[in-house]
Amino acid sequence: MKKIFALMLTLSMLLAMTACGGSKDTTPAPEGNEDTASQGSNAPEYEITMASFDATGTVGGLCGEKFVELVDEASGGRIKINFFQDAVLGSETENMQQIKTGEIHIGKFGDNFGSQIATGIDPTVIPFIFESLDDVKAVYSDETLGAAIAKAAKENNNVYLIGLQDRSPRLLTASKEIATPDQLKGVKVRVPEIDSWVTVWSGMGALSTVVAWSETYSALQTGVVDAQENPIDNIYSNKIFEVNKYIMNTEHLQGLHHWCINADFYDSMDAEAQQILVDCLAEAIEWANGELEAMNAQYKEDILADGSVTFVDVDKNVWREAATPGIEKVLAEMDPLAQEYVNNYMAG
């Protein structure tokens, strides 16, 4: 299933990148690039800058580390990836600008991919719609919408989407128990700079407050905000549970890690180097996906070991119903392709 999905994703990407030139196997290659085999010992070397805003030790970071190792081995050292984690090169938003201009070559982005890279066309960025990771992946492998998302990423931000990695669902954490959406009224919920999230959470009665991720812990600690939402690996690695003692199992957004590469840089690489990157990333993602469930269980166990944290089960259908007005407002501003897809999905 994973291999089938990877193939569908690649085919979707190819539909949007026909103008890039010829290809080797399933990976697009720039027109006129010589095959490395014909270059012998003169095969070009590449030094790649790769960035992630996530903390070291998170699932996405571990996948990136695996990717670096695999590329080094597969390329015989001619492709070197310098991987910068912990927002060393800037926030997620800053990384997006850097990859667009080529200041960095590869970046791993979360849900901001849908809001700032494939803007207005990627519905997976909207909370409380998709119920499973398979449903989210189906968006990207859809022949029409998936190709449109890939095209938007190239045209808007000069990037190719070269890999999708499983991510844990997002959970709401707070300084008090919030079992039902009506208890959100007046609660200051930290959200990232994603318009659809501000709209949906505000529509449910929360006071949506945009705070940089690097400042979220202190904002919760000082009462600037009362709550936030993130996957469990971020909750654990950034010690959010120290300042928010209640974790609601809302699973309101089934997200993915989006691995992107600067299009100009990718097109300048020889076909073999391109293939190495795509293949090694697919292998690293498959490894990370296989580790995800066990890692999530360990994160939860370690959080509970604190002795003061409570996980709260909620009725997801009730939350989804409360979010519907905000969802409809966001959808009304999106591309008709996204609107049609979501309407068909929600209709069953």
C-alpha cells in the first residue's frame, strides 16, 4: 500500500511538472542533463542545506537524519546533506521563504504547506474534516486535485513536493479540561499563522491567538494563552505538558510532514542524483512511518509518568459539528476543485 501511494504521489507530481523536461524512471529530470553513468568519475557533487523547525528527536527529525545517512551511502558521498533542526535556520515561515529563493534546498513543512505553499487549493489544512491519514493521503494522490496542489507548489513557491510522511494527529492541550466545544468560549488558544485555523477555532468560540511556536511554552506559562494544539511528539519534545495539564484527544487534524525541494536546484541535478534523493527519502519515510505508533505510545507513557497530566477522550463528531460553520467559511474562499472534493468527501 505504501509503495502504491508513493507511486501515485510521484505520478501526480509529474502531471504538474511536464515542462521540467525528460525523466528517468518515475522521477522528473531537467531537460538536457546527462545521465551520471556517462560522466564516470566526473559526476557532479552536491552539498545540500536541509532545514526543519521541529525539535531534535521528533519523528520528522528522525526521518531527516535517516534520509541524510541513506543519501550519503547511496551516492558514495557525492551528495552531502547538512541537516539543521530546532529552527536553527529560522521558523517554518522563514524556511518557506528560504526554500523559495534557494537559500535552503530541502525543507520539511507541516500544515503550513497547505496554507502558504499550496495556498487556496489544499483542503487538508482545514481542521475537523478528514478522519484518517488515508483520507488525507487520498487528496494528494487524486488525479485532479493532487496534480493541482503540486502545480500550485511549483508556481507559488518554486518547490516540488517529493515526499509525504505520516504525522500524529493534532490534539488540544489546555490548563483546564475542555471535554466539549462549548467549553472553548473565552479560552485563549494558541494557533500558528494559518488563517483557516484562526477561522475555525474562532468560530467555535475560542479566542484564537497567533503565537510563534518557539514562544508557545512561555506564552502558556505566563498566561498569555491558555491552550494550544499539536501532535503528541511536539507536546512531548517541547514539554508542553509541563504547563498544560490536560490533553484532549480531539485528533482534529490528520496531518502529514511535507518534504519539499527547491525546484531550480532539483532541475539542475543530474538524473541519477535526483533518483537517489527521491528513493532515499521514500525509504526514510517508510522507516519512520513504521516507527510512529511505537514512538507515540512511548511519548504518551513518558508524559503520563509526570503524574499530573490527564488525557481526556472526547466525542469527535460533536467537535466536528461545532466546527462546521468555520469550515464552510474557509471553503468558500478556496479553489472550486478543493470545494468539490471536500463536499463530496463530507457527503460520504
